[in-house]
Amino acid sequence: MRRKDAHPARTAWLIVAGLVVFMLVLAGCGSSSDSSTGGSDNELQKLGKGEGELNLISWAGYVEEEWTKPFEQESGCTVNDKVAGTSDEMVDLMKTGQYDGVSASGNATARLVAANEVDPVNVSLVPNYKTIFSDLKDQPYNTFDGVHYGIPHGRGANLLMWNSNSVKPAPTSWDVMFDPTMAAKYKGQISQYDDSMSIAEAAVYLKFHQPDLEIENPYELNEEQFDAAVNLLKEQQPNVGEYWSDAAKQIQAFGSGDNEVGTTWQYQYFALQEEGVPVAASPASQGFLPKEGATGWSDTWMISSKAKHPNCMYMWMNYIVSPKANAEVAEYFGEAPAQSLACDKTANKNFCTEYHADNPAFWKRVYYWETPLAECGNGEDDCMDYNDWVKAWTSIKG
Amino acid sequence: MTAEAVVSKRPAGRRLAGLFYGRPRLQVGALLVAPGAWLVVLYLGSLALLLITAFWTVDPLSGEVVKGLSAENFEALVNEPVYRDIVWRTVRTAILVTLTDAVIAFPIAFYMAKVASSRGKAILLVAVLMPLWSSYLVKVLSWRTMLSQDGVINWVLEPFGLHGPGYGLTAVWLVMSYLWLPYMILPIYAGLERIPDSLISASEDLGASPFTTFRRVILPLAFPAVVAGSIFTFSLTLGDFITVRLVSNSQFIGTVIASSITNDLPFAAALALVPIVVMIAYLAVARKLGAFEHV
Amino acid sequence: MRLSRKAQALLRLVVGLGMAFIYIPLIVIGIYAFNSSKILKWPPPGLTLDWFSKAFESESARESLLTSIEAGVVATAIALLLGTLAAIAVARHRFFGRETVSFLVILPIALPGIVTGVALSNTFTQVLGIPLSLLTVIVGHATFCIVVIYNNVVARLRRTSGSFEEASADLGATTWQTFRLVTFPSMKTALAAGALLAFALSFDEIIVTTFTIGAGEETLPIWIFRNLFRPKELPIVDAVAVIVIVISIIPVYLAHRLSREEGGGVAGKGGGGRVEAEATAIP
């Protein structure tokens, strides 16, 4: 009467099948995630008392004790910071709903807004916003349908960095990383950023070296331009030593000699110099840019739509673009401050000039990270969208 | 007192025991209801949900999961050659690691089970178990520093004009073989322990050389234990992404799942089905080879 | 087994090399814990005890240690309960689906951790709508700890005869009395050894934890992972790792003693270690 269960796997699969049906019903009937409407009605209208705590997501080097401690004392908001290495990570963390704000780059802002993860920012509650450089205000990456979604933090270009002892002569062009013959010289020692934004780096290179592709905006690429950029990166792949996303990991890799040349941020460059590693980058006189220009980023502090400490977040947004704090973070990280009055407060009196903080013309050669969309500027819908970029990145890495 | 009154005044324990008496299926049911709920409803249910999620897609801009049925993810997995490369690379590494560990673990386990003195056995056992208690991350970090340009391995090999493997697939194979070794040693040890010494003596008495005894008596009897251990080495390699990220630049199934989960959950779910299918098949084969029978 | 002197020597050599292979990376990390420089160049320029004192002072390290212990204890407790129940059912009864139960129990540990992590995380956030937290971590850990307890208890129950329990019932004991006075004492050491191994697995677990932990919590492995590349923190991580290894000698020794106590009616030599070995083997 007791049948022996001779096929446990099969029985288990039957159970799974039953559960699949059950789950389908559950998931189908279950309410979809709260799709709250965006729009100005979600803006904070009045600034209240601080809630005592603030949970931030930021890039490495943006939230450091040096300027966080005074903020904590002033506002009573204890700051907890989570460092993320890519915009994808930031978007993912925001979706957990456990953070109050994020320092988002252009390839995250549009996505956060579309997913209703962030609320509009009432800039009248942020007094220091008035004196922010005007070419940072009302930009397509921080203002959507005329509504302000964040406070500009600062901007910078991605750097070409190399070990001055091993990479000679000093490169003036990205071809040391993208030209197949030149890159092969440093096989296994190239450090490329591990994010689909690298496709834009290749597009910037091709814009200069292959003008017949007619690339205008490295983030708006039709199929032909996109394939060219992807192929360039596929040719680079065998020479890449490490695809980095953790700034500290890249510091370690350059420090131990495992990587000799790569794309990086000023943050790592400064850290390596401090450790005495012989690194060099395109000099300030060149605007830190190789001849093709570079991709870059203009970051925006955004407030989560699920923020539990909105008052603290507003206080932080006002604080971080206050002249002194913005000067400190800009100098620490190595980026151009968003706050025009910060230029008087920097330790290096030439800082703002070196970093072209007040030079809109300069930033025309820096292509801020953007979210690639199918709708191109030319009115057509044939550009590759973000999903295409991400999928392509996986096949580039191989 | 009437008999009824006596019966109804029985303490709960007795009533429970009475309830179970003669109803073995009720006993089994009561025993299994809690673990069953946990494993079947929660765990298998989660796997079922994963299966469903694999048929969903994601909105390219907002990243929101779109709950319509679509085979898009599976099409991508099948059509894009890169995913075939990644799956094969992962499976290949898993096979290599398993073989390597089997080869290294067997002599150690054999020595522990059949050759060492009782004190030696105890010491070796503790020695093998200790690394299980040191953090996986720290072990990987140790290898990362050892393999780096300025690390121990290069430092040792340089005087001979040689060079360490550096980071890459070789490093992944090396580090994983290292990490999972105790998981192979212990089952093989248990399996060898179960071989009665009398069998071995009998083989020797019948005139077999040690090698023949090994080949024709010990190995076949220990083989199921090797298979049992291999389940761990194979499975752990198949899903790992941390080691792969720390000592190499390559993409394995685990790394692609971990990075896809942030912006394309359905795709990550679809890819996650691959190791599930592989392991179920592996477990079925392992069962046939006797890994699940002992004691 | 009779081996020639040459064969024995060769075997000893192989075992020695194997043990060296196992321990050299641990020793290297141990040395780095005393490294006076923050750069990971080998050989280290000098030695210092600084990192150990900094490790003791580090609040985040202490907090994550406590969180890990908390998660481990609760997960092990849940696993003890569920694993024992399942083991008793399988070892002491025959029923349809018995092999299925055996198969199901193994799945959480046979399937890669990333699958368990992704699946559970998906269920928590998408279907159940509960935020990730230490609780979800504990659920994840308990799921794969069940099999460890289960293995141990099943192995033990299979070795002891069920007739003792039947005799107890015949003598008038209730279900609970039988369990408390007959079954449980014979399982004690198996439970203890299993619990120790389950705790070890939970304590060191990183993959499932990564997917199921909330933003504000940290277990010790998560803390280590977060600090792996912070140049200022790395030597402290090494020091913490060394401390954990040293302290863990205690539970390993305990587990070993427990399995030795289980002498009794075990056939064949070497009861010691069998329990640990069986805990990682398949039922």
C-alpha cells in the first residue's frame, strides 16, 4: 500500500509546477507596486525640523567626514553613506526605498524620474541654489518637463591616467587605450570602467577619428554608429586587465602595478599620488582632456520619493552646495564645483580656473553621462536605448 | 468515576499520543508540516516565482518589471553567442575544479581514513576543518594579494625567471580549487571510513598488490563519496561571482546574474534557471551513481 | 592496509603538500595583519600590532560581528527545529514522498547560493512586499542550514534502532516523553555538531546574504566585503580575520570532542570526525 517514491526529482518538479500556477495567480492578482503620480504636487512645501538621521547613496569621495561632521553638528542629522560604483547600483539601491537621497549622474536621473523613485525638488527651500553656475541649471539631466528634480553637486571629466614610469611617451590621446596596436602594448594592464557608459567613450573616440560616422552626441547612436563603438571595445577587450567599478579597487590595482593605464576619476588619481605611486594624467593646461575630449558627468542630488527624512535631505542639499562645503568636496574629489561662490573658498586659489568651473565653452568637449534613449535628437526613434547598451556591454566583456 | 470522565481528564500529552496512535500518516504529516511549509512554500515557491519572472520583461527607461509574458530573455540567452560562451566557461571551470579537488582530496582523505594513527587522524581532521571557519572572503583576498604583480607568488618565482599566473581564468581555477577542497575531503573521508578494513585485508590476502587493491576495491567503493563531494565543488563554482570578480576579469554565470539583477531582474532570473537545470541534472546523475546511499 | 615504505613516504609527502596548500594563504593573511604598511606589497616592510587594537576599537566591526552572531544563532535554532522534524519523519517512518523530502532538503545547499539569494530576494520584495532586513537574512540562512542538521540527525537515527522508541511507547510514554527521554538523548551530540556546522555556514555566508540583507544592516562578511578595498581599512580586515580564525578553534575543538563522545555502538573504527564528515555529506 505504501508506494515507494522512485522519482523524487519528478515529484519535486510536479510540486514546482503546481507552485508556478499558484504564483502566477498570486503575482497576477497582487497589486502592482505603488505607481504614485509624479509632478510638482509631491514637492516639499515647507522645511520642518530635522529628523535626526540621513541615509545617502553617493559616489566615492562625495560624503567625507571633513564636511559631514560640521553638517551633523549643525543639523542634528546623523549621516549614513553608502558608496556605489555605478549608476546601475545607485538606481538599484534607490529602489529598496531605504535611502533618502542620491548623488545621481545623468545616466541615472532620467531612469529614477521615470520609475518615480525621486520627487521634484522645491528649489525655493534651497537658498544656495540661487548662486549655482547658470549652465548647470535647467539642464535635461536634472530638469524634466520644466520641473526641477535635483540640486547640482559638481561636474568633471573622466580622466586618462597612466603610470609615468611604464607608459612612455606621455599619451595625449585616447588611442593608447582604443587603438588596437597601441593598446596591445599594454595588454593585460588596461583599466576600463565597468559600465555601458564606456560605449560612449568609444563613441567620443570615433567622433574624432572617424568623422564619416557622423557621431554628434555619443549617447545618441544609431545602429551603425553603435556597432562601430561596440566593435572598438570588443577589439580592446583582450588588452583589458581589469574592468573596474570600485574606485578603491582601482587604486589598489594601480598601486600594485597590475594596471598601468586606464580611465579614472580625479579621486583615484589624487589617492594614488598621495601614496607615492608615479601616476600622471593629462595636465590642467589641457583641461585634463586628451585631444578627443572625454565623457564626464554632472551630478545631481536627488531626493527619494520614499525618503523617511526629507527635511534632513533638504538641509543636506543646501549644505553641500554652500560655498565652503562645495569648495571642500570639489577639491577633495577633484571636480568643478557647482557653487559659484565656492571659488573664493578653495585652498588652491586657482582651483576653479584649473577645473574650468566657470567656463561653459570648456564643457562642450565633455560629454556628460546621459541615459541613452530610442528617441534621438533628430526626431527619429532609431537610436539604441539603455537596454541595448547594457546588453552590448555584456557581449563586449565576453 | 466513570470511564468517560477518566478519558476526558487525560492531560494533553496523552491525548496527543492517543491521537497519533495507529495513525502513522498523521504523525508524518505533523512532523513535516513545518519544514514542509518552509521548504515547499517558501523555497520552492521562490524558485517557481523565479521561473515566472524569467518570462517577464523590463521597461528600458524606468527599469520597472513589466508583467507580460514574453520569451525575450530566453531568446537572448539562446541567440547571443556571448551567453553560450559564459555558460560553457563556467561549466568548464566547474569540471576542472571538481577534478582538481578530487585528485588532491583523495590522497589526503585516504591517509586520514586508512593510514594515519588515531591521533594523527584527529589532528588532521581538525586541521582540515579549521579553514572552513576562516572567512571565505579573506581567503579570496589572500589569493588576490598573492597573485598580484607585487605579491608572494611572483616574489617566489622571480629568481627562477618565472611568473605567476596573475589574474584571470587560471587564477579562478586555482582559487576555487583551494576554497572548496575541504568540502571534497570530508565526504571522501567519510566514504573511505565506511570501507571495512577486513575487505582490504581480504584483498591483500588474495594476493593483490596495494595498487590493485586500490583500483579494484577501494576506488569503486569510495566513488559514490567522491561524487557526493563533487556536488558541492560543482555547485559552488557554478554560482560564484565574488571570487571571479576579485581574481579575474571574466564573466561567469554568477557575475552576469549579479550585475543584471540591478537593471533587468527578469533576465537575471532567466539566466539563474541555467544553473538550476544543470544542478538538477547533476543531482540526478549523482543519485544514479550512488552518492545518496550510505549508512 | 599494508603499504611499502616508499608508498607511505610518498603519501605523507602528498598530504604534507596538501596541508601546506591549505594553510599558506591563511598564513599570508596572518602576516599581512601585522603589516606596518598599508600597501599590499610583498614582503611587508615591517610588523606592527596596531591593526589588532584598531580592530577591537572599530565599532562597525563589532556591530557586524554581533549581527552575524545574532543571525547565526536564530538561523541555527530554526534549522534545528525544522531539520530535526524532517529527519525524524524520514528516518522513522515510511511514506510516499520520502525520497522527495530527502531531495527537497538538499536543494537549498546543492543549488548555487546566488540562485537561493535571488529567488528569496525576489519573493520578499516583489510578492510579499516586505523590506529586506536581518529577518530576511535569517530566513535565507535557515533555509540552507536545515540540511546540515537534517543530515546529522538522519545519520544518527539510522544508526540507532527505532525499537527503543517503540518500547518506550509500549511502556506508556507519551509522544513528547518518548522524544524527551529516549530520542533526544541519543541525538544530542549529532544535534550539537550539526548546530556548530550550521552556525559556521551562516557566520561565513556572503552570497545569499548579499541579496537578502537590508541597507542598514551588516553581517561580518558584508563588513569585510565593504572594506576589502578601502586602503585605510584593509589591514584591520586582516586583523579581524585572524581574530576570527583564532577564536574559531574553540567551536572546532568542541565539535570534535562531541563527535568523539559518540563512541558507543558505532561499528568500525574512527567514530570521531564521522559526524562532521557526514554533516557535509549527502544523506
